[in-house]
Amino acid sequence: MSGQPRRADARRNRERILQAAFEAFAADGHLVPLDDIARRAGVGPGTVYRNFPTKEALFHTVITERIAQMVDEAQALADADDPADAFQGFLLWAVERAMFNHALCDALAADIGTFNVNGLDERFTAALDVLLRRAQEAGAVRADVDVRDVRALMVGTMLMERLRRQDSPPGRMTSLAFDALRPVTKQNETEPEPRNETRCEMCETPITRASTGRPPRYCSPSCRQKAHRRRATHA
């Protein structure tokens, strides 16, 4: 019977450590010292090390469930009828979920392999890539964007959302970032005002355009000379 209370105490200690670690990592990122986590949990450092031999092991345990949920969400949207809406919707959801969680930001910002617990990081990247490619095939995202760009953009957008949280509606910065991913179309391009090429630039006399060559700017050699003198005067 004496073994059961000890096992129950061990389970409670582990749960307290995980909860304290989740709060500490969310607030300060994965650089928080293990001693701080032990103090938050109300246990000694030795108890933490008995359950988790390294800080990386503790971080991986805490973060795995959160990233797994993001993978599930991305995979659920892989066959959505509207690829553009699915891609943008996932970005909005992921940023909203992670922007105040420094641990998730650290994990998403890391190179693949750094926090790749059981291939989870690769699964997340693959699921995100499916959403990206479908949005590109639908013409909603620029063709030169790759999944690494999107991951970096997500992390940056999380920071921007935190900075603008007080005076902007939720998701505004994410929507602006998504707009930057859209393909440039002729309607979005700003065209320069055309130069008046049907009248003389000096006297505005109508000029008949030649069928070939550059459009004339002046109606006569006299106007061309006047224009030359004007430029020389203002030089």
C-alpha cells in the first residue's frame, strides 16, 4: 500500500511540473531556467530532473500537444472547398492561438529538427505546405512563396499582433500580412500617368503621330529649340 501514495505523489508532481512549465515557457520562451520552473511548481530541482532529464525534454513534452493540435487543424482544412479561405483562416487561427505563447513561437521559429519530436515539426510543415500549395493553385497566393516564408511570416505576425493588440482589432496584422502574399495583378498596379504625346509640349499644337518610331514631343524645330533653351536656363 505504501507504494501507491508514492506513485500518486509522483503523478501529482509531474502534473504540477508540466503546468508550471507550460506557464513559464508561454511567458518567457524555452530559455527559462529549470530552477524557475521548479519554484513555480513548488518542487525541488531534483524532482524536475527525475521526471525530465533535460530542459529540452520538458519543453518537448509541453509543446508537443500544442503543435499536434495545429497539425490536426491544418490537415482538417486540406480538402476545404475554398483553398484561399482555408489558408488564410488557418493563419488567423494559428497566430491568435500562439501569439501570447512564447514557447509556440520559439518552436515555430526554430529550424526543422530543433524541436522535431517524433517528426511533429515535419508534419506541421507538410500540412502547412499543402494549404499553401492549394492556395497558390487557386491563384490566391504568389507562386514565389514557399512554406519557409509562411512560417517566418507567421512568427513575425504573432509579434505584430501582440504589439498592436491594444489599438487594432484581432487579426488585423495577420490579414495585412496575407494581403502581401497575394499575386500582383494589373488592377493592383499603379500605372504612371501617360505623357501628353498628341500635342506639342511647348505650344500644345496638335501633332500627327508617325506610324513608326518614337512619338514626337514638339511640333517644329522652333519649339524644340525653345524647349532646349528653357532647360539650359533652369539647369
